[in-house]
Amino acid sequence: MEEVKNLEMAKKPCRCKFGLWQIIAAILLIITVVSVLTGGFGLKLFGASPDKLAKQTVEFINQYLLQAGSTASLITSECNHKVSLCKFKIDVSGAEYDSYVSSDGQILFPDAIEIEKFKEQQISANQEQQVSLEDLPRAEKPEVDLFIMSYCPYGLQAQKAMLPAMDLLKDKADIKIRFVDYIMHDKQEIDENLRQYCIQKEEQEKYTAYLNCFVIAGEFEKCLTEAKINKTKMNNCISQTDKEYKISANYEDKSTWLNGNYPAFNVEADLNDQYNVQGSPTLVINGQEINVNRTPNDYKEAICFGFESMPEECAQELSAQSSTPSFGLEAGESTDAECQ
């Protein structure tokens, strides 16, 4: 049964943080390595000897293109300066890209990377996006908002990481699960978002019991029963919220869908706009977006840095293990991927 659920999750139309550029870069990496090893690189990018050219290229690949734990190594190098390139332009979803192909049609370069410019852009992007925990705004009672889509695999992974921290710090910090303002996983996600929104609104004290069940089992009826949720209160709230924010009406009217593909879920659109939420999950602490490993202990540490004075609970160690990005209890690797 678990395998079936995981297979279904894999089929969801989840667009991850790894966008078109990362896909192109991955393809380019493979082609670059093949070119270096087969002597087909043929570009005097560095004005250096073939051996130095190859070494510098591999260093660039290892530093900027490979994920942590993976390493490219140079076996041999030989540059064929007779290889020439043809440049052409393509359109992908409204965006234009310059690409290159060898004149014999045997080697495709999806994109060209200006190495020094790329390095500068990466450094600048990291400085803009990464906020150290020491720089987090402080508060007597930190406000923590985790924005998710209820059927996004990476949102589920983040919720599983947040739950132990929520339980530990529930009396010290204001921790809420929020919802991204569009839907990527069909009508079931609209229904589940509304359920979770209303459980938090009507019976906050029962929400973690429900969520602990849902992120593992993925069976809302079973979890409503186990958590002893008052279904009358919940359903009344769902009906009122649906009407107020025109959730079902917008679902039926595809002219309102984001990019014509994704139904709106405007229940917390104001907060999405305020924090410039771009996908699921997005963690915001005291108004500042923060990226940390998706483990219970890392989430606890991040929240604790938001206190003006850390409570004694912050000294307690939680699990440093990530969960798989899907329903279930299996261990998995922490990732920066998200549904967006």
C-alpha cells in the first residue's frame, strides 16, 4: 500500500525548485565531461594548454555544477581545435536561449557559461538569499510560518521536520502551517488545505495530532477520527472559507488559474504577498525567510534563534534525520527542492 502511495506522489505535477537552468546545466555537465574525455572540447576558453584547460573546467564543474557528495575527476585530455560551432536560438516557454552545436552535428552544447560571470552571479545570489541564523530578527514569542501545499512531497517532508519542533515549543513560539496561494496537486489539495486551515482555526489543540497522522498515512478520514476532530465545526468553517475566498468558484473558472494551469487558493494570499512566497515549503521566522536543513533539530534551532531569550527547551536535541519527501516514516536526504 505504501509503495502505491509513493508511486502516486511521484506522478503528481510537482514543479520543483530545480528549474530550467538547472536542467540545462545538468545536461551541459554530462556533455562537458564527455567532451573533455573524448578530446572534443575544442574551445580555447582559457587560452591555456589542453591539460590546464581540462583541469580548470573540471574544477568549475565540481565547484558549481555538481551536488554535494559528487565529484568529477579528469582522466585524460586532448583538445581538437578543428571542431567549429554553430549557434542557434530556441524558445522555451516564452524564454529565449542561445545554444550551440558542432558543425558535424555530433556534439550539442545547450548553453554557454561565462565562468567568471557565473561565479559572480552565484556569489551575489547566495548573499541575497541566505540569511544566517544569527541575523534573524528576535522576538519574545517568535512567529513561525511554514508555507506548504498539502500534497507537495517537499511540503510533507518539511511538515514532518516541523512537527517535533512544534510539539517542543508550542507554548513558547507561535508556529503555524500556512498555505501557498495556488494549487498544483488537483482538487484533493484544495480539500486538504481547507481541512487543515479550519482544524487550526477551530481546534488548534488537535491539529498536531491530525497532522502527525496525515503526513504518515495520507488518509484524512482515518486521521480526523484518530484526532477526534469535530467535523461539524470543521465543515462549517470549510463552507464559510470556501465562500469567502471563492475557492470552488475559482477552481471552476479556469480563467482565474495561475498561468492557466494552477487554481488559486487565496485563503492566505496576503501573507504570500507579504513574504514573497514562491513555493512549497517556505519557512518564515519573524518575517524573514530562512533556509535550513529539513530535520527536526535544524528547524528547532532556527526557531530558537528567533527568541530574544532562548527558553530551556532549546537545549533539547531533536532528531537530525530528514524524512523522505512523501507520505510515510522512511528516512531520506534533506533537500532544497520545492513545489513551485
